[in-house]
Amino acid sequence: MTQLDVGSPQVSRAPRPRERVLRGLLRTAPVPALFWLALSGHYTPLLLALGALSVLLVCWLTRRARLEHHGLTLPLALRLPRYLLWLSGQVLLTAWTVTRKVWRPNPGLRPVVATTPAPPLPEQSQVIYANSITLTPGTLALDVEEDGIEVHSLDRAGIDELDAGAMLRRVRRTEDRR
């Protein structure tokens, strides 16, 4: 008969490396998995397996880059949908504009590379701003610098629109205010 010592405190042990990896995977995998499922729309076994592999790859890369703690914060999560809705509208408008310009018999496109000013922003806001520029048809963020973002545009109008600052103001509204 074994005797159970009820009075001794249980010593908690540190999680093993494998447990830490699994906990991290359970914490980070649901978001890209749901995102992939929502965007895919196809649920065949092959595509589900490829989706699972891509989610595992994203989680592994996130862990290797040590980005687990740089993710979505609650204040950003509450402000981001409004920004993404506005950005979606901008993407549609500029897609229409670019399509009209490109399909003209004489498009008159004059590609421009310029640095659009961007005041010092938190790293997350810089990423949102640069990616928003790239998502907008006709513009491409080439390099993020301390004082601005180097942008390639199909014409000067794209640079002028960025210089006007509407997108930058919207990005600043998504920042965490502590």
C-alpha cells in the first residue's frame, strides 16, 4: 500500500521545451488557420493538408523570428477593422484608377520613385503603413527609412496622394495610446 503525503506542497516544474513549443503553437496557430480557411473557400483533403502545412510554416517562422509577443494587441484589434474597411475602399478606388490609366490607348504612365515623409512611428505602425502602400494598386513600398518610406508609383499622382497624408493619419489612429 502506498502512502500519500497530503501535507507536502507540490513543486511546479518549468515546462519542457516540447511543451513550450506546443503551447506556443496552440496560441499562434488558430489565427492563421482561421484566416486561411476564410480565404481559401476550398476544403478538399489536399488543400486542407497544404493549409495545415502553411500554418505550421508560418508558426515556425514566427517562433524563429521571435515575434510571438509583437502581435495584435486588444486596442489595435478594436481599431484595425475600421482602418481595414477604409483601406479596402482605397484599394478598390485605386484599382479602378490604375485600370483606367493602363487601358488607355496612350497611358502616359511615368513611373516615379520618391521618399514620402513619415514621422517617427512605432515599428508596428511603420509595418502597417508600408504594407498599406504596397496593397494599394499603383504603389509599392521599397524601403522603410527613419524619416520616410521609399515608394515606387506608376505616376506622380500616387506619390502626391501619399504626401497629402490621409493614409498616414489613418495609420496613426490605429496606434496603441498608453
